[in-house]
Amino acid sequence: MTAWTPDELDRIYAETYFTVGATLPDGTTPKTVDIWSVPVGNRIFIRSYNGTQGKWYGPALKTGRGRITAGGVDKAVRFVPVDPGDEETNQAVDASYLEKYGDSEYAVTMSTEPVRRNTLEVVPEG
């Protein structure tokens, strides 16, 4: 599995928004959206506020592939669903949302159900 470099992590973590685009089954990545991303150690996680109704989330689940841009980092990635039963990871992601975005009224929503079950790890390719 490919890992993020320390420089990439620093640049991504410094940004408020994370531009994500899911690759469609035909191989195109037509739409991008700005969403929140959070760090947990040397890993990056995102959640869909709107679940499968989110414009990017359904395709991300279907193909497991996409592209992200943040802090000058532009990468092809894989989206790996986090098991809702993986409490250790989900609690760490919850805490990271509350820490990074605690000034927003949406931080609590992003760290509770039903949004919590829409957690994806973002893994760089190649």
C-alpha cells in the first residue's frame, strides 16, 4: 500500500478544504467538490454529509477510485470504506473532526451517526 509523504500530509492537513472527485465507471472524473478531510496519524479520512446522496460519494463507493487536491497536492487515490464496527478508527476520526473543525456547527454532525457510517480512508495510488 502506498503511503502519504510527510510533506504531503503537512500540506493537506494545513488546508480547510479537500477537493475530491470520484472516478466514474467510464473512467472520467467529471465533478469535484470541496469537503472536509481529517488526519489520523499518517492517514487521511473523509465523510459524506449526505451519504449516498452526495454527488461524489456514490461513485467513490462504486469505483473506489478518484482524485484529490489540497495544499498543492494533486493525487490519484483509492477510497477505502471504514467498517462502521471499527470503533477505534471511527472514534479517532470523530475526534479529529471535532479538533480540526470544532469552530463549525457541523463538526458534531460530522462525528455522529448517520454521517459517521460514511467514512472513507483516502489512500494515494502509486
